[in-house]
Amino acid sequence: MLFIFRFIIVVVYSILVCIFGSIWCLFSPRNPRHVATFGHLFARLSCVFGLKVETRKPEGAENYGNAVYIANHQNNYDMVTAAYIVQPPTVTVGKKSLVWIPFFGPIYWLTGNLLIDRNNRARAHGTIAEMVRQIHKRKISIWMFPEGTRSRGRGLLPFKTGAFHAAIAAGVPVIPVCVSNTNDKVKLNRWNNGLVIVEMLPPVDVSQYGKDQVRELSDHCRALMQAKIDELNKEVAERERAGTVEKKQTN
């Protein structure tokens, strides 16, 4: 019964946000600030899924300026966890086919996200050049998942280098965003699905890296993220265990 209730709430809420959001965006189409606005609205669904999301940002994160944000990509729940911490004006990079998804496609395009042809590997270099051009032209930041696919419980996967090529070419920092484990955490028939911590790390200066050091930058950022994710997972486990013990003692 709880599963059905959640399903209805999520579907109705998402459709309403997409419809009214698309109408709202028509007054200023492709404005990159819309991405954070509607990302935060979708993030509110976390409470429907029984998740308590705690966000952490370095002091002054709102004033970082243009950057390439990278985050670990676990599953579809990233949309209601990582979305909480998106800073305007940041856009994502998605497949062109996303625009054809009913309700979601129009708002994804109207909010100013970048659409690329991921099936055309020959255009990969052109895609990076276009991202760099958009960063400078529109004064935006880019949000990417360097793993390239959902990890689905396999841990932090190896990174692809596109995000790091773009950061070096654009001369902007890389800002890692780490999300504690959500794999197999959400049980749709359970009221409370626990704590998720989303933490933004300080910017990584790319000025010391050349075009031939992209993999070195990628490995450095991955090591930073792996250490932080391990730390967050340990903290979540300890706090949830302490909460369970405290609850039992209270009862």
C-alpha cells in the first residue's frame, strides 16, 4: 500500500512540476538558473521516499564562479539527493534523446541543459569544445557524472576523461560532489529509509595540469571522492546505528 501511495505522489508531483515548470520557463527559455530551481523542486521528493538528505558545502561555495562539477552516479535516486546541492547557474549534459521523454523532455531543454549525441563517438572532441564555448559564452557551470553510467552498487567506477578535458580547456576548477551510498537503501514499502549525506568538496585547481595530464587530474579527483564517500558511508552507518540503539532504549 505504501508503495502505491508513493508511486502516485511521485508521478503526480513530477508531471505537475514538468508542466507548470515548462510554462514558467517559456518566459525566459534556456535560462541556466532554472536548472537549480527545478532540481531543488524534484529533490523535495526525497521525503516521499523516506530519505533524510543532509547537505554540506564549503564556506563561500555560492561565490565559486564557473566550474565543472563532478558527482558519483549511483541510480535514479540521485535526482532526489544530489539535486539538493546544485548551484545556479549550473547545467547538466544529457543525451539528445532525453528531449523526447513525455513531460520531462521539454522542461529539460527549456531549463538550459546541454544536449549531446552520445552515440556519435567521432564527435566527442566537438562536444568538449562546445561545452567550453558554452561555459564562457553563457557564464555557466557544467555538472557531469564522470563514471559515465550508474554504478548500481559496484562502488565508484573508473572515470572517463571528458569532464576533465573540458575543465582544463575552459580554465575552470573541478568541484567534486560526493553522495553517500543509496544502493539498496530505499525500500518503497518502508516508512523510514534513513540518512543520505551530500557533500561538496573544495575546488580542485586545474591550472597546474596540462592537456597531457588529464588522466592524472582524473585519478586525483577520483581518489579525493573515494576517500570522502568512504568517510560519509562510515558516518551514516554509525549515526543510523546510534539512532536505532537510542530508539530501542527509549521504547
